[in-house]
Amino acid sequence: MNYQDPFTIQAIINRAKRIAIVGLSPNELRASYFVGYYLRRHGYEVVPVNPREESILGVRSYPSLADVPEPVDVVDVFRAPDAVPEIAREAVAAGAGALWLQYGVISPQGAQIAVEGGLDVVMDRCMKVEHARYLGRMHWLGFNTGEITSSRSHG
């Protein structure tokens, strides 16, 4: 199964409003913090899921997905691959619309659990990079639009 389908990625980015980031770090130097910060700046509601923190990015942090009181559209995972199957089960139980596994977070078992539970799945991709590619500055600069090409015009 293709877990990097451009149409699935665009659909998730376009419909998402509330994103739970599992493994969001309060450390500004960590990728998860930067992704959370970026997504908030671009209008998404970010829900931190980290049992060791009270709040991250000025928002209450929850110990697990099961503790998040409101539904989430996307579960974005910054955890080791062996943690993904359980996170996928929690995402299905929480009624999330998609499971997004960041770069290097590769779990075919977790993806299968999510797909069988009715979730869209993206694996080994960064939500910030994909947002920039399809809706942000990379898009404005012509990436993935067909407007910029390495081919010379024949005119």
C-alpha cells in the first residue's frame, strides 16, 4: 500500500483542523516542537500528547490520546516505530481521521491497524514539509504546481 500518496496527503492537510502531536517536545530544538509551532502558525489547533509535560506551546498537554477530551482530525506521531501500533489503536478508538507518521517512523503494523480502523495513513513524511509543498511557501514558489520546470520551453 502507498502511504505517501499525494492526493491523500493533500486531503488530510486541507481537511484537518485539530492535530494531536504524539511525542511533542517542549524543547525548541526538537523537530516535533518546530512542526507544532509551524502548524499553529498556519491555523491548525495543535493538541500536545506527552505524559511528561503539563503544557507545550502554551497549550495543555495530555498523557495519551485517550485523555484528549475533544476529537482530533489527525494524529501526528513523533515516537519510535515500536510505539505506533498502540498509538494507532488509540487513534482509531478516538475517532481520528488520519494517522500521520513522521520521517523515520515506519510501522507497517501500525499503518494496517489504522487502515482497518478507517483512518487515512501517511508514513515517513513530515506534515510541515507537506503543508509547505502543497499550501505554503514551497507551493507559492511553484513546487508541485507544474509552473516551474527544468524543461526548456519549446516556443
